[in-house]
Amino acid sequence: MDHYDSQQTNDYMQPEEDWDRDLLLDPAWEKQQRKTFTAWCNSHLRKAGTQIENIEEDFRDGLKLMLLLEVISGERLAKPERGKMRVHKISNVNKALDFIASKGVKLVSIGAEEIVDGNVKMTLGMIWTIILRFAIQDISVEETSAKEGLLLWCQRKTAPYKNVNIQNFHISWKDGLGFCALIHRHRPELIDYGKLRKDDPLTNLNTAFDVAEKFLDIPKMLDAEDIVGTARPDEKAIMTYVSSFYHAFSGAQKAETAANRICKVLAVNQENEQLMEDYEKLASDLLEWIRRTIPWLENRAPENTMQAMQQKLEDFRDYRRLHKPPKVQEKCQLEINFNTLQTKLRLSNRPAFMPSEGRMVSDINNAWGCLEQAEKGYEEWLLNEIRRLERLDHLAEKFRQKASIHEAWTDGKEAMLRQKDYETATLSEIKALLKKHEAFESDLAAHQDRVEQIAAIAQELNELDYYDSPSVNARCQKICDQWDNLGALTQKRREALERTEKLLETIDQLYLEYAKRAAPFNNWMEGAMEDLQDTFIVHTIEEIQGLTTAHEQFKATLPDADKERLAILGIHNEVSKIVQTYHVNMAGTNPYTTITPQEINGKWDHVRQLVPRRDQALTEEHARQQHNERLRKQFGAQANVIGPWIQTKMEEIGRISIEMHGTLEDQLSHLRQYEKSIVNYKPKIDMLECDHQLIQEALIFDNKHTNYTMEHIRVGWEQLLTTIARTINEVENQILTRDAKGISQEQMNEFRASFNHFDRKKTGMMDTDDFRACLISMGYNMGEAEFARIMSIVDPNRLGVVTFQAFIDFMSRETADTDTADQVMASFKILAGDKNYITADELRRELPPDQAEYCIARMAPYAGPDSVPGALDYMSFSTALYGESDL
């Protein structure tokens, strides 16, 4: 035996060093010990095929004593002496006593000679020492052992039984119910415990002893009369008898524990397998959704109209706002389930879960990354396409304007160039035709820039994949072909005029000068009118400011242009003066140009009218861009306040739910005030929604003044409302639990403090180890079976965590103090007085109005005594308040 066992034995044997000689003289006790010890020895000796009849005689030679020790220890003793002499007997008894001493048992006042001489007191003392060492010392229940452990085992096993209160190993067992309760607890089919009566101890004891001997292989060690007929049964006899019950049932208990452990392992395996199936299904569904969504995001088929592209943008926003958030939640839940499963497998020493190929968390993350990459690319493509369509619409309109102006200018030019009027013209007319042709060439050269601009715009429309490029290209080609033809015709006519120039020398220099100066000035005015009527699209203040600056520069050139106009008109006036002065027949028109002074004045007036219109258009656009900038700033200012406000409120609600400031009503009031302040904040969210709608209507696509989008604000606001509602509901449930179970505020605070202290992860839930530590800190001392029972109460779904609501439900169940039937009777008698019934009027007089009416309503279905209608006797009163099965 090691040091620990030896010390335990010595400590327990210390009170037995000096036998109480007076007590052993009690014949009743001696009789009980003889019977009990004899039966206990025979229960072991029969395994070796022998027994004893007289305990002090049959152990005198030491042979059966050595045999008894070999049977109960499983060890071989020294070879016994077979002689009949006293010295042989003493030698054998000494060998037995030496073996007992080798087991760490200190024998006091027990010698071999006294055993050989048949000393009853010493023989019984020796047998009791053997029983203590081999039958009682090894009993261990929780942290107690030997006698205390055996007593605690009896108390735990008989605790649920009425009329059984085991406090010792003597009088607590006189009525026999303790023995019957032990048997019924382990083998309920052997005894009908409900039929036993406390006032019939003989029947109870005989029933227990007979059943134990017949079905449990426990020999009858005492007679019922020996126990009942003694004021205080012998403690050693009772302990010996009870220890046999402990050893008989300990094997069954171990088997039950092993079965429960196997069931628990199987349940854990089933739960893990379910988690694996759930993971596989959720992962498969999520990957399938990603697989279907990515091709939609990768579709870059362009649209021809701005309206169609804006519809695509709206569809994309619906995807971001409605379809994607649930999938984000699924992905998060998938990772949580995977981590929980791996943790459970690791805790149960099982191999880690390996999902099927392509469904690992990393595979899902990679697929999700591809989804977000496609999403980012799709959004960028949408915005670029919208900008491209805006640019295309602007270029197409500009192309149409310039082409229309050019076509109007070229109208009739080919017919004019094909004329052969020079063949019949006079010399002066020829010179006039030549000068006119030179003016036309100047005009043609001035229009070269417009043709190049038209070609450049058509080229840009092609490069930007304009949907109506074929018609644009056809019109551009027609203009270019016509231009080339004009060039060829102009060159051909010039050659013809030059051939006849030698013949025609007269020319009107003034008309020629007029034509030369009027043509570019006219072209300039046409260009100015074209620019002043040109449409523009801008998105920023800087762009409109650039257009305004260019327009101001143009207006600065108007004084010089007016001087040129006056100069040209001066030339015409001079020609008219010469005609009038010299009576020259000029046929009424300038032969070198078709531009008349009236046309110049008309176009000049038109330019002057277009300038203020351009000013107004630029001013309006500048105001619109300022308005857009104000919308951006206004939205950004509110979003930069609302976004952090929502985050702060979320954190504050989290702190309120775990902190212990005041009563639960105070916390509920505080949370409702928070809820009210949050609801009162809704107008600001609505105001932000209105600003966001204005931004969308203004086609504003970016905002440098904030990083928050309306989608972010909406999601945060919905999460805030959900969190405050859920937290208020949790506190209300805690109040219901507290009031229903009668828990004081101090107890509730203690529960919350303990829960918060052992909630190491601060998740609002304790895992199994944290919950066990919390129970131990609150004074619970339990084994694995008891802790498993408690966990089945607080975690019926076997999630491995304990919520605060489950925690307080369990604690309230442990500490609840409900009224008993006697208390109900006492309360009834106080209200009823000397009568055996109580009336509705008496209830209204004694109880608060609302409680009185509630009780009267409950009493209505039950009839009282015939003489007093509407009254209740005690049984009807109890049934009305508690129900038929509560009392």
C-alpha cells in the first residue's frame, strides 16, 4: 500500500484504537455484530467452499482467518501451519495479523493469543478492522471516502424518497425505509416502494433483507427484530450491511456510467455529422449562386441608349441592396459553422473535417473574391458606358450641326462652278468672274477646317462604337466626296478663267476687296454662331468654369470684329458712292461675292443676340453644377454624422446589455429611452434618403465628400433597429423570469456578475468549461453525471453554449421558494376566518381591485356551498388558483 492509502487508513482507524469495553458488554449489540460479521465473512468464505458457524471458535486455529484474507484481498498469504498445538494456531493467527498490518492497518490491543483463546471482544474487533480496510476504506464519493463517503452515497441515493433521512449508521435505518430506498433506486422492479409504511419497520426490514438475499446476492446479516428491538442499532453492523449494498450496486452504476458516456459520444458524432451535412449543402448552394451570378456580372454587352444603360445600373443597385446581403450572411454563417465543427471535433479528439473537393472555406473565399472582382469590374464598366454614351450623344449632335451647316454652304456650289458664263462675258465681266472665283477659293479654304472637324468627329464616333456609325460614315463620306469634287471643279474653273484673263483685264478692285474681306468675316460669324449654339455637357464646376472663361475671351474679340464689319460696310458704301458718282452700270450686284451687307448685318445682329443667350446658358449650367456640389456636400455632411452615430449606438447597446447598472427595470427603461432616441432619429435617415434621391435624379455618380453610401446607411440602420429590439426583449424575458421565480434584484445582479465574469469571450454565451467553472465558483460540487444533467436543462439543443436566459432559468429553479399546500391552507383560513369558505365580496375587500377581479374570474367556473352562491371552499379555492394538478 502506498503512502496515501496508509495515511488514510491510519487516520480513519485512530478513533478505534481503544475499544469501548462497556458498549461491547451490551448483549444486543454483541448479538448484532456476531450475526453481521458472521454473515459478512461467510459471503466471502463461500467463494472458497467453506463457512463459519461460531465466529470466536472457527477463527481460533487461524486457518479460516488466513483463507478469508486471501479471498477478500486476492493475494496469497504465507503457508499455514497444519498442527493442532497452540503454537501452530498462534503462528497462523500472527501471519494473518501481519498481513493486515502490511496493508497499513494499525492493530491496537489485538494479539494472536486472545484470538486463539476465543476472546469475543478481540475477535469482533479484528473482523471489524478487516471490514473497514477491505470493504469500507476504498469507498469514495466525490471528495469523501470511507465512512463519510459511504454515508454521503446513502444520502445521495435516498434523497428523492419521502420519510427517508439518512444522517448516521444506527437509528436512521431502524424503520427499514433506507434499505428499501437503496434497492428501489437501483432496482425499482424489485420493491413497490409506494406501498411501504414508516410505521411498519418489521415488514420494511424483512422485505429489504429478503429481496437483497434473493436477487442481489447479499446474505441476510441481521434479523429485523434485532434492529427494531434495539433503541440504537449497532453502527458497525449497519455499516457492514450497508457496505454490501454499496458494493452490489457499484458495478451496475459503473456500467450505467459507461453506457451514458457511449451515448454522449454517439450524440456528439451525430451532431457533428449533421453539421457536416449542413456545411456541404450551404457551401454547395452558395457556390452555385456565385456560379450563376458571375456570368451576369461579366456580361459586357453594351446598350445603344442612355435609358437602357441606366436601367442596367438600377438592376445592379438592386443586386447590391437586395440580393447580395443575404448571401453575405450565408457566407459568414458558413464560416462560423465550419469553425464550430472543427472545434467540436478537436475537443472530442476526432479528425478534422475535410469538406468535399471544391467546397473548402478557402474555395468559397476564392469564389467570393472572383465575384467581388467581377462586381467591381461590372460597376466600372457601367459607369464608363454611361459616360461613353453621354460623349457619343454629344458628338453625334455636334456632327449633325456641323454637317448641316456645311451642306447648307455647299448647296448649289457645284452648279455654280459648272457654269460657263465666262464664254459670253465681257472683259470687265471676265475680270469680275475671276475675282469672284478667287473669293470663292478663299471661302473654300476657310471651310476646310469644318470638313476636317466633321471627319474627326466621325472618326471618334467610330472609335467609341457609336450604334448609328453606318449612317454617320455614309454622310461623312458624302461630304468628303463632295468636298473633293468641289476642289476639282474649283481648279477646273480657275484654269478656264486664267485662260481668258489675258482677254479680260477690267476688274472692280473695290468689289474684290469687299469680297475678300467679307468672306472670312462671314465665315468667322458663321463659326461664332455655330460655337454659340453648340451644346455642352459638364459634370463639375471646373468644367463649366473653363467654358465660361473661353466665352469671356470670345466676347473680348467682339469690338475688333465690329471694326472689321464697319470696314467691310465702308468698302460697299464706297462702291455705291463711285457708282453714283460716275454712273457706272454694275448690274446692281457685286460680281465677286454673294455676301451682301444686309446679310453681314443680319448675321452680326444674330451673333449679338446669341451672346446673351450663351451667357444665360452658361450661368444656368454653372448654377446647376453649384447645386449639384451643394447636394454632394449636403449628403456627405449628413452621412458623415449618421454613419458614426449608428456605430456608436450599436456599441452603447452592447455595453448596456452586459453591464449591471441599477435594476432590470432601470436597464429596460434605459433601453427604451435608447429605442425612442433611435426612432426619433428616423427623420434624419428619411432626410438623407431625400438627398440621395435628389442626387440620383441629378445623375451624380460620385461624391468626394464622404465614404458612406446610402446602401451602407440603410444596412446599418436596419441592424441597429434589430439589435435594440432584441436586447429589449431579452431584458423583458429576464424580468418575467425574475418575477415568476421570485428572484431578488441582488440575486439577479449576482447572476449577471457571475455570467459576465465567466463569459471570457464576451459573446453573451458561456461554453461548457466556463459554465462548469461558474457553477463551482457558486458552491456547486458535482460529478460528471450531475453536470451532464444540468447541461441537459440549460442546453437542451446540445449547442455547447449557455445563454444568460438559460442560466437565470436554471438558477431560479434552484433557488425558487414556492408556496406549499399548507401555506395555501393557512392563507385561506386567514381570509375565511371561522367559515370553511370565502366569498367574492371578501376577496374584493381584502385584495387589490385588479387582483381581486382576476381571482373572482378564476373562481367563476367552480360552485361553492349551496347556501352561499358564488363562494369557494378550500379545495375549490386551491383549484381555482393553481389548477387541479398543482396542489
